[in-house]
Amino acid sequence: VQLQASGGGLVQAGGSLRLSCAASGSIFSINAMGWYRQAPGKQRELVADITRGGNTNYADSVKGRFTISRDSAKNTVYLQMNTLKPEDTAVYYCNAVQQRITGRYDYWGQGTQVTVSS
């Protein structure tokens, strides 16, 4: 599985950005896709994910502001980020998960920087 992320940038507080993540390769075996982020000096954390069945999950800090969605025809997952706050500043990573008999396998895209100025 290969993941290509795009859409980061610099935005003022209160603004919006949309991240995209296109998957290729053995996409038929993907069980879930999502976005993680890592701010300087902090651990990587889950922002949102969406399962093959369409169930979504969000970090408490982004609920009501971020929306994860997918376009199955394009094998692409999106993260619409509204009402951005300076604390949303981080490198955002696209993630895909395969659940195999041998365990969970995670795939990562390259990070995309999101910077929110106050």
C-alpha cells in the first residue's frame, strides 16, 4: 500500500484546510484509513479515521470541527478541517491499516505540514 498525502499549508486561526490522501497498491485489503498528527515535542496522535464500513472516529479535540470522508472510486480519504486553532499546528500523516491473520499492519504517507497562525 502506498499513500500520497497533500493539502497542508499555512492558515490563520479560524480558517479551513482540506487534506487528501490517495491510496494505491493492495488497497482491497485496507480495513481503515485515517489521519494522525505530531506536533513538535509531542507524540503522534490519532486525529480521525474511517473504516471500510464507513464508521468514523475522531479525537475529542477535533470533534465538531474536522470531518473525515472518502471517495471509494478514487481510493482517496479527505480530512476537512474547519475553525482551525493554533494548537492544530502539526505534521499530519495519512495512515492505512490492514488487519491480517498475522496481526495489524500500518502504512504511512509522507507528512504534510499544517500551520495555524494566531
